[in-house]
Amino acid sequence: MDLGTRYRIVGIEVVGLGVFLLLILMLQLLESNWNHSVEAFDYVYAIIGITLILVGLEILSLNKLLLAQ
């Protein structure tokens, strides 16, 4: 397996993990009827999920640069 394929797999998995965390966040808020104690903790999920999505997208964009060289 070449390096570009490995980076693509890692990038997709990191984006998927970020999306999964955001889905968990939404499910927790919906199940708790937007309880304030749950909302306070869900900021952590939101920050981590958005960060993982951005890091995964950056890995995928760097993979395009790697393949272009």
C-alpha cells in the first residue's frame, strides 16, 4: 500500500470520527431535551468533533499535494 493511500484512509477516518462525535452530541442533546447540564459538557464534544473534521480535511488536502509531486 503506497503512502498516498494510507494518508487518504487516515484522513477519511479522522473526518468520520469527528462526524461521529457531532452525531453523538446531537443525540445526547435530543435525548436530554436540551438539559443545561448536558449542554455544558457537549461543548467539549463540539470542539473536539470540529477539530477532528478540520484535521482530517487538512490531511486529505496534504495528500493531494503529496500525489501532485
